Amino acid sequence: MQSIRFLIVLLMVTLALSACGASGGGTAANPNSPIIIAWLPNESGAELKDARDAIGTVISETLGRPVEHRTTTDYLIAVEALANNTAHLGFFGAEAYVQAHDKNSKVIPLVIPSGSDGRLETAVYYSWLAVVRGQEGNYQENGVFKIDNIQGKRFSFVSPSSASGFRVPSANIVKYFSQQEKWKNLTSEELIEGGPNKFFSEVLFGQSHQGAAINLLSGKVDIASFCDACVANYIELVSGEENKPGAVYRVLNNAPEPFDKFPGAEFVIISSTLVINAPFVANSSMLTADEIKRLQDVLTSDTVANNPRIFATKAEIDAGFKPLFRKTKDERFLAVDDSFFNPIRELR
């Protein structure tokens, strides 16, 4: 099954890259061609079209070039689009960025959304391990949440290219269980496949954070790893402290796809870990140094920070707008360099 899936994904990548090339993916030497932005599956949903377009408008106006959004259904397609010089920009998680940079050193970070106080030091979100409500007691000892009993269960990651949906949770699991003699040689790569004598009895990949959450809510798995930011548009906090073990979340009654089939379904966080925010990345072999500088200048400007279609205010959200980023206080984009993502590299 793994080999079949690999061949299918490889075919998808080939077709997607061919499509990119057929529509005139530009280079630094062709300043009138479209700027192609590759989006991971998490940000590719129809409900986020207006949010993607808001970013695209700023980029188009800044560079004087049209923008084409390339939405995807698989992390690998987006990563390869940047690495193989068929997309100019992308919005990637930290792990997907590191993988793209490893494949092509010309892929560099452009900007990253800050924390609520406007600083890099707080530019983080959360990687969750979640179970459906009613099962959380299986992962507690004397009222304290522990992950001992996740071993042997059915588990869903997001993608091997996801920071919060694979790299961070797998590293945490390995660190915790490698203290036990039976699992002392456990590696993250071994967590990818389930079965007899494996750490998990079964392993699924949701291919997006939304997909991993649906794997949990539909009963396909016992535990799922996904991030808070990617499902924020579909859920509400019911009880407990946000992003803390024991927090209970409920799917909104009017949630769009793919959560529309699970209105009112509830799940509980049993583990929560901080993760470096996802960057916008640029292919510096397809954009000139001047274009990259102009993009960084405009994206880090007060104008963008105060654009309610980019950093959505409560009023925008209450009116039905589905955001990529939220304005709770002083959020804005900040420029970063490659070394900022070394903590993710160190988890490998």
C-alpha cells in the first residue's frame, strides 16, 4: 500500500508541476509572468479563497505582476513546486520549508506571522494530540494527562512534511518512549507505519490538519495530531484552558467542509506543544533580490498589519470571513532568516 500511494503521489506531483510549467511559471528574467503561490492543503480550502486573494492582491500590486494561486491536496506537491522552480512563493509550515530548502537552497524564508505582541519570540502555535470526548480518561493518571497509553492505538498524523502534524509530535513521542527498554531505539520514521510489533497498530495520514481531525471524528483512529491554527475556523472552545491538556473543543454547527458532517462533535486535547509559526517562503532563483526586498517591505508594513482581510479582526470573522491570520492585538509579519528554523532541524 505504501508503494502504491508513493506512485500515486509521484504522478500527482508530475501532473501538477507540468500544469505549473504549462501556464508560464515565471523567472527573475521574465518580469511580466504571473507570480505563482503554492498553498499547502491546510490553506487550500474554498472557504479561504478570500483570504488567499487578499495576500495575492498585495503581492500583485507590489510587483506589478498577476498572481496565480496553486492550491494542493498533498504536501509533497507544494514542496516540490518550490524546490523544482515552478512556484515563486509558498506558505509552508516550518518542516515543509526545511524540506524545500534542503532540496533547493534558493528557497528562503520571506516573512513569518508574529505572536500577538508583535514579536518573533512569541511567533508560535500549538501541535495537539487529541481524542474524541469520552476517551480522555484513558490518557490520565491521577487526573494528569500522560501519553503512555497511546502506544498500540490507531493514530493519524497530517503528513511527513508537516511540522506540527508530524515532526514535532513524532519527536516528542520518541523522546518520551525511548526511555523504555522496549522502545529505546524508536525513531520518528518508525512511527510512519503501523501494524503488529509496530509502535502504533495503524497509522493514517490526513494530508491536511483538517483531514487528520476528520480521521479522529469519523472514528478511523483513536488519536490524531493536528494544530490549533489550522482548525480554528471550524471549532469553538467548550471548557478548559485554550491549548492546554484537558481543553474540550466542539465543531461549529455551521462549519464548512470537511467538518460539515460532524456538527457538535467534541474532542479533548491530551497533549499540546509549541511550534514555530509557518513562514511565507520565496524561491530566490525565480524572483530578483529587489522583488524579494519589496515583498518583505510591504508584508512587514503597518498597512498589511492593519489589513482586516489579512489579519482578520473579530468584526470580520463575526461577519463570516474565514481568515488565514487573526488580529487579536499586535500581530504582523516579520522578516526572518533560515537559521530561525534550526530548532525544527534539530528534531530530526
